[in-house]
Amino acid sequence: MDNMKEKTIGGLFWHFSERFLAQMISLVVSIVLARRLSPTEYGIIAFVTIFINIANVLAVNGLGASLVQKKNSDELDFSSMFYAGLVISLLVYAALFFSAPAISATYKRYDGLTAVLRIMGLRIPLAAFNSIQQAYVQKKMVFKKFFFSTLFGTVVSAVVGIVMAYRGFGVWALVGQYLTNCTIDTVVLFFTIDWKPKRIFSFVRFKALFSFGWRVTCTGLIGNVFEQLKGLLIGAKYEASDLAYYNKGDEIPALVTNNINSAVNSVLFPVLTKYQDDWVSVKSALQRMMKLTSFVLMPVLLGIAAVSDTLVSALLTEKWLPCVPFLRVLCVQYCFNVLSTVNLQALKAIGRSDITLKLEFIKKPILLAFILLAINISPFAIAVGALIYNVLAMVINAVPNGRVIRYGVWEQIRDTGGAFLLAATMAVVVWLVGRCRIDLYWLLALQILVGAVYYVGVALLFRSESLRYLFQTAKELLHGRRGAK
């Protein structure tokens, strides 16, 4: 293996391991807390998180990306962006802190909103610091550092959340888990990576990096505001429990997709920046990642949709069954969302953040139209509208890559369509198995087993290129690990 391929495979191994473990622990904690807490309590946190996410994007997005995108970023670049980010994040937190009473007065049905907003908002300055740490890890491709920081933070925060829930802290159990996780993650990285902020700052360097980063920030802000708009309108027009059901239906597919996306994009972005002047190499790397991501992610998402009623009844109890329709629709939505994200990463990596920003001005009026049409129908109608929008967004995001790196919409559909069709047939088989009348837990295990055997078996039968590549990569990685001993 050449050095870049070895770094890429190693990075994927550690980042996938980190994301997988974090995902499994978070899922277990989510199940425990969902059984202990009420949908209304979850609804309060879901509503507060809308404002935190928007503020977080404004304070953090673009800081780390600009450092990774620059070929030769040095200590002065990292320290300059750290101090700039810290100032920006404190200003954003101050705005959130002082506006919390007004938000609480507007949405009176959510008890204790002011205090929860102010406490959860403390994550914003931490996230600004952590974004520079993550940029360093990505730049140096030392993803093993992520593994230990995330694992430690997830485990400790899980214990904190569960203990607080069982001691009757209610909504504050979720707040405690949320803040503990990001705090420990940042502290562990501080002691395990080589970079520490130095007392140096260059306005010239900041300005040069910000010329790329502000477009990433605006792109993320526009995308996030419109993404959170769905929850904001549901929370304003319907009950807190309705928002909780929507969010719980979104939680599992989002957890799977975001974790895999994070692993792929954290590795893909710095790799593509190495080849940013060679569109042939960028296309080759993007094409490979598109095939692998769809091959791995689509069966997981469509499989979750197929077992959703069994899964929710067995793990979350029947009080959460109203979230099943949302879960099914949003699983399908995320199949298209992940392909959109990979396309945007390629454009960012080659320095075309201007295109990603322009795409937001094309896509978001479409999303707004769907939301406004659906909000007076039902929360479920919003989920269906989001699915249709994500199909359109995937096509819109793919169009520029057809011009820039010669990897257009139809070629992408051809590369990923086979995985989608195979996953869809698997989901039908799994759903049919779910009609059996046996114990819920045995039924869930049977559905998962049948789905896995069917998917891998058919992939082997048709000699799937992606499956063969995964096997080959695993062998090379294992061989490399043994050779290093």
C-alpha cells in the first residue's frame, strides 16, 4: 500500500471504530433514557437543541474546515483561528444567554426553557475549541486520537445521564449527558494531541483563512436554519410530544448516518485536498467513497425502516410507537442525504466553497415551500416533504461535480443504484419476516439475521465490487497491523 492509501484505510478504521462504539453506547443510553423519561421531557430538549444547533453552526462552522483545506497550515494559522473562534463563540453564547427569556416567553408551553437554554449553550465555546482540535487530527490524519477521546466522553456521559435520570432529575439528565460528553471529549484531546494554542495571532492569516471559511459558515448556517425550521414549526404549532415523536423517529437514522458520514467525511476531506489540483484523482476517490458509503449505509437504513415497529416496541416500549411512521420515512430520506453530503465534501476539498454556498440559495427555497405546505397538514406530512426535498437536493448537489470533476448525476446514480435496489429488496424480505407471531426480541433478532444473510449473500452471488473492495481492504489493514508488530 502506498502511504496515502495506508493513511486513508487507517483513518477509516479508527474513525469507523470510534463512531461505531460511540453509536452503540449512545443508542443504549437513548433506549434507557427513553424508557425512563416521558416524550414531553424529550420534546423540551429537542426544542432547545434547535437553537443550540443554529448558534453552534454560526460559531464553529468554517473554522476547522479552512485549516484542513489549506495545504500548508501551520501553528500561526491554528492559533489565529482558535482565538478568533473563541471570541466569536463567546459573542454567540452571550446573544443566546440574553435572548433566552424572550424565547421562553414566546414558547410558554415549554417549562424551564430559559435555564435549559443557558446551560446547554455552554457547549458553544467548547465546540469552538474542539473544532480546531478536530481540524488538527484531520490534517495530520491521526484519527486514533478521536477513538479514545470519544470513547471516554461517551462512556462517562452515559453514566451521568442514566444516574441523573434514575435519581429523578428529569430533563436535566439529558442536559447533564449532553454537556459531559462534549467537555470530556475536548479535555481528552487537549492532553492527547500535540497541538496546543500558542499566544500568537495574525489578522492577515485569519483574513486569508476566513475568505474560505465564511462561505462554509454561511452554507452550514443556511442549511441548519432550514433543517431546524421543521422542528421549530412542529414545536410551535403542535404539542411537545409531537416534536418528541418526530425527533425520536429521526434519532436512530440520524445517529447511523451522521456517525458514518462523520467518519467518511473526516477522512475523505483531507484526502481530497491532497489531490485538489488533479480532478481525475478527486473523481476516483469520490467515486470509490460514493460506492462504499451507499453499499454500507443503505442496507442499514432500509433495514431499520423494515424492523421499525418491532424495534420500537421491543426497545423503547409501546409509548413510543407513534414515532414509527416518522422513523420509516426518515430512514429512506437519509439514503439520499448521505450522497448529497459526499458531493459537497468534494466541492469543499477542491476549494469551491463558493459553489456550495450558491447551491444553498437554490435548494432552500424548495425546502421552505415543502415545509410551509406540510405544516398545516401534520408533522408526518413534514417528514414526507423532507424526503422529497432530499431526493431533489441530491440531484442539485451532484450537478456541479459533473462540470468540475466530470462525475455527474447519472454516473452517480449508476454507481449507487445497485446498492439501493439490493437494500430495498432486503427490506421487503425483512418486513415479511416481521409478520411472524413470536416473541418481540426473538423476532427482532431473526429479522436482523435474515436481512444480513440476504444482503451479503446476494452481494456475493453478483460479485459486488464494493464487497470485494471491503474484504481486500480488511486484509490489507490486517496485514499492515501484523507487519507493524
